[in-house]
Amino acid sequence: MSIDYKAKSWIQVPENSDFPIQNIPFGVFVKGESQPHIATRIGDTVIDLFAVSEGGVFTDMSIDNRVFNKSFLNDFIALGKEKTNAVRQRIAEIFDIKNTDREKWQTALLPVKDVQMLMPVKVGDYTDFYSSIDHATNVGKMFRDPENALLPNWKHIPVGYHGRASSIVVSGTNIHRPKGQILPKGETQPIFSPSRLMDFELEVAFVTGKKTALGDSIPTNEAEDYIFGLTLFNDLSARDIQKWEYVPLGPFLGKNFGSVVSPWIVTLEALEPFRTEGYKQDPEVLDYLKYSGKRNFDINLEVYLQPENAEPTRICQSNFKYMYWNMAQQLAHQTVNGCNINVGDVYASGTISGPEKDSFGSMLELSWAGQKEIKLKNGDTRKFIQDNDTIIIKGYGKKDGVRIGFGACVTKILPAK
Ligand code: CA
């Protein structure tokens, strides 16, 4: 259930905020030396849900308040959608402008600038898909055959690989440029060097909220019951390391030195208004990948590059609706062989490019493998990310005057260590 679109909060919500009362995302914050707590956010105000829970407002839902006194959302998410959605609904009632009983909640409210957001979930497993047809086509054109850009399996399988969970970090964490083996152009022997081709990948990730047993499979029409919510995701990529290492077993050290998520998990329920059709899938997919209904989401995505001491330039405008394979199909495919899933797993979409040149979701595509320069507001140009550049990803849906967004996913690339 979505929260009433006409609702307003008694907490001030700035114009163009990602966090109206209809969003109610979940995250984890810490203030100073205190214990981390589970929180939500309205406008620029973080709401400490452990403090709210101590007012006894969730006791009729049979929720143990201790799930809010945690460093990760996993135990809260594991309560199940019925309870977590009831919590969203209750928060919407407490902070609705019609509620005049406001004084008792003041101690739960903190300005967002006074807290530090932490990694929202403890990630057990991480999968990265490759589900944007425009991205896969661009990469195929650049590195293989422009006439046969997609590999023969691409339109039959939501292609993916298992990545590294431990190096997924929260927005605001800065990442050092990785070092590794690269094969300089025209050479036959590799050298050891800091990556010279640092890139971002604009992605959206979903977090699972229910587990399955080994051997179980999730059908597409049940997949969304297992999806708790979504975050923005920056799959930082060292293209030169990746290029030398990826045959035959796929991405490894070019990808696992740091991936960045936005701190608030926006629930699937909050994103209901933005459902839309996906690309028509042709050829027809196998039965276990067939689906009904609208499974794509119209969520505007933007990437900004900010050089040190300069203003940010928007270098990409894309949309989550450009996914060829939707999340229900990805999860059905992930589990079709009996692979089990857990609460807090992260499944990233793959780079989300659209059909237009300014909608490409990586520097690799924007600069067309380094053949073109990307112009910045301060007069600089880029082909790949330079040291001390900050990459900012933003995402939001907008309908009937209500904007629901993710907040920013920010990381700065530091010089190699
Ligand atoms: Ca990726």
C-alpha cells in the first residue's frame, strides 16, 4: 500500500526533497559516540525509530523494540513486509499534519546534518546483473562486433556474476584508486600500475527481505514479495584491470575494491506509483522468465562529476525503466537452479544506460572508450575519473506533484595508496 498522495507532514519538507511523508525509507544512523539506531527520514529530519518505539507505538504490532536498536536493518527487514509496512503506515500517521500530538516526538528528531549515516544492511551475498540492453549493446559495439553487439545468450538469460559483499560501502566513503595488472596498448607483457581507466557504473540495487531454502526457486509472480527495497548503487570499475583479467571467468579485481550504496532503502511499496512497462522482449523468453504486469519503474537517474574545489557537472541522465530484464526476472533466474537467498542480499542491476548519448551510465560509454572528451562546467574535460573527483548519483520518481527519491550516493576517488 502506498501512503496517501495528498498527505503532508508537520515536519518541514523542502521543495524538491526526496523525502516527503509518502517515502518513509529505512536506514541506520549514528550520532557521536552513541549506539547506532534504525531511522527513517522526512525532509531534512532523521527520525530515530528506537526513540519512537519507546513511546509504545509499535507494541500492538507485536514488534520487539530491540530491532530498532541495531547497527543494521537485517533484523527489522526479517520481520516481514506485513510488519515493516505497518511501521511505515504508523510513522505516516504520527507525522501527518493532522496529528496535533507532536511534543512527545521531538526527542526522536535530528537534523540530518548532525548524524552520520551507516551501511544500512549487513550484506551476505551480492550479485551484479548486466540487464540494460543499451549498455550491453554499447559495450559489445566497442569491444566486439558492432554488427553482433549482443552475445547469443543475452536475450535469453539475465546475465550476472557473484561479486564481493565485504567491499560494498555506504555513500560518503571515499575509495582509493586501485592498483593491479594492466596490459598497456600494443604490449604483450602486463605491468603493475595504478588503474589509468577509473570508471563508475550507474546502477540500482534491490535488497531481499525474505530467505529461501537451498533447492527452492522463486517464480516471477512471487519475486516482489522477496524484495524489501531499493538503493542507488555505484559499481566502481577499473577498466584496464578488468580488460586484462576478465577472460575466462569474468570480473574480479577490477570490480571488488569498493562499490557504493545510497544510505536509505526505499521500499518497493513507496515506489508503486512509478510502475511502467519494460522493453518488449523478443525473442520470447523461457517459461520461468515470463511475467505479467508492470515490473519496470520510472525512476530518473542522474550522475554528476565534481572535480576538487569545483562545482558538479551532470554528465548522465538515465532512467531505471530502461532495464531489459526486470527485478522479478532477475530473482527468478538467480534461484531457478535452487540457489538460496537471504535477508540483506544485494542484487545490482548492471549499468543502466538509455538509448540517448547523454543517458549512458559509465564514463566508458560517455567517452566511447576514451575517444571523446566529456566537458565539465569549469572548462576541464574527462575521459575517465581523475584523482579527487567526486561521483554523485541521484535518483527519484515524480508523479502528481510528489517526488520520492533516494538521496545521493557519493564517493570521492582518492589517489592510489
Ligand atoms: Ca556492474
